[in-house]
Amino acid sequence: MTAAAVAARVTDPELPMLTLADLGILRAVDESGDGVVVTITPTYSGCPAMRTIEDDLTGALRDAGYPRVEVRTVLSPAWTTDWITPAGRDKLAAAGISPPGPAPRRAAGPVPLTLGPSRRAIACPQCGHAETEEITAFSATACRALRRCTACGEPFEHVKEI
């Protein structure tokens, strides 16, 4: 299996239903002899999962026969929820997590992480009802909000658009 294929199968520690490729943070995998350089972009610069992601990538590649692994983190261009693949969005919904809509368009430069309530209608991933309410702007991580469906009453997480 190629190094790129191995790296693409590593899952995100905070959203384990997604691979790093699904999430869009896996930017490049370059092989040279028995070494590999993997380039990733964090979902935001203070993401606490980055160390675990680096360790998981290194371990998976070493287990696959690549003894020299370097993981590089790049912050530019800044990650956006638009980088989540269609398959990744489907996996989020199947896991009961509302996927993000389109990221807000901004001028060139850093993309701020908006941690307030979403301004668009968020459909319930359980029943599809369009009317939901935000319970709290923060859930298991800063990039997710906790919402409840007004029809079926089920709580669910929503990945915020950034």
C-alpha cells in the first residue's frame, strides 16, 4: 500500500468516523526512498488533537514499512469546513452529527473561528426536520455546537462552519 493510501486511512481522534482525508486536513504525502513526509493543516491553529494526529500518522506509516516519517503542519492556507469531502459529510450525518454548510466567504487572510450560533437553518440528522434549536454553542469540542430538534426532541451535534 502506498504511503498516501496509508495516511488517508488514519482517522480523526475527535471525529473517528472521519479519516484525515475525509476531513480535508491531509494536504500532501511525499515518499522518498524509505522516508515519508506528510503535510497536514489543522482545523484551527490551537487544535488539541494535532499531537495525536501526528502520532497516529507516524505509527500507521511505520507499521506499513516506512521507517522514516516526518509530519509537517502548515497553517496557510487556513483549513475551512469546505474541505470536508462529500463522503465525510455523509459519514457525519450517518453518525448523527449535522455536517456544516458552506463556510462564510471572507476577504483574503486568516479565517476567524466563529464560535457563536449558526445563522442558517440546521436540519435534524435523525428525522430531517428543519426546525432545531441551539442548546449550547460548545459541545465536545469548540468547533461543534449542541442542538435539539423541535420535532423529535433528539439532541445532536453540529459542526460549525469556518
